[in-house]
Amino acid sequence: MSAQERDPLGELPWPGEPAPPRPEVTRAIHDECTRDLCRKHGLSPARRLFMTLAMSAFVVGLLVYLTYGRQRPEGALRAALLGAVGWGIVQAFVLFVGLARPPGKRVSRRVRLLIAVAVPVAFLAYLAFEGTRWLPLGTFVHTHAAGKAMTCGLHALLFGAIVSAGTLLIWRRTDPLSPGLSGALAGLVGGLAGAVAIGVACPSGETWHLWVGHGLTVVALIFLGWAVGRRLLAP
């Protein structure tokens, strides 16, 4: 473009800052943008933790109530209740380390992933230690024992899924950094609740039954919690 063709308006000085809107316009914009808004305070981490543990304890207590008086081996109910208390402490630890602290101040992802793997392995080892007998695998698979284990597994999955869903709802929109991993820990908490509750209700001491009917639901709910948590726990 030659000097003769240059736009004369291009040489004009750039205007200063635009004038702010009039007070009545500002007030109208503010009223429009804040209409129907109300002040809302979220639950504190301590309250969320208490609600989660209370829900888990309620499920275990409900199964104790519904199966009270069922014939069991001597000392089985007492041992199951002691185990429930111990794994309740583990649940509190998982919640505190994995969910209760703010996202930027939690332990590293590697440590939280280690918890998501180590705790269910420890629970399966606990079930093996609690077992009083061990059928050969072929005998277990081809007899009615497998059907009983599946029945227990479905009940453990049901109660564990209820606690997992409740945990995800209580902690929803609290993790913008790693919602999938937090969801897996929520599923771990729910899975432990369901497995412990069925352990209190079920008198079986056969190891394959305990692993298949009680323990594998913990692993299943970890993966389910990871899948759902990616959507539900992210802001």
C-alpha cells in the first residue's frame, strides 16, 4: 500500500480507556447476574468423614440385627465384630489420607495408589487367616459351595455398592486433580463395608467362600468407584 492510499484514520491517536457504564446500568447488570442466587456452605471434610463412617457402621449394624440369633460356630460373631471394628479403623485411615485432606495437600498419587492396591490384598490375606477350612478348588467349583459363595457375593456387592454410592455422593465435586483415584478409594471404603457386613452375617469359614463371596467384591467396587468417580468427584 502506497503512502497516498494509506487510511487517514489510521493516524488518529488511540482513544483512552472506555468510560464505565452508568451506575444504574451497573446495578441492573449486578441484579440480573445474581438473581436467584443464595449463599451456600459446603460440608467440612470432618463432617463428610463422619457421615461416611456412620453410613458404613449402619450397614454393618443392620446386618447384625437382621441375622442376630442365627446359628454360628462358637465365638464366630464376636470375632466378626472385632474384625468389623478393625476394618472400620482402616476405612477411617483410607478416608483421611485419600479424601479428607484438600486435593493439593494430599499424599502423592503413588502412595494413594499403593493404598488402593495394598488394602484389598491385606483384606484377602485376613480372610484366608480367618478361614477354618479349605476345600480343593475342584470340589468348591463343582458343588453347591460355589452357589452359596455367589449368593454371598451378590449381597456383599449390593451393600457395598450402596455405601460406595453414598460415599461418592458425600464427597462429590471435591477432587479436581485425580477424581478417578479418589473414586477408587471411595469404592474401596464401600467394598470393605459390604464385605465386613456379610462377614458378620455369614457363618461360613471356608476360605474359597470367603475370597469369592466376600473379598472379590472389594476389588470389583474399586474399579467401579474409579469409573464413576471420574465424573462424580470432579468439579
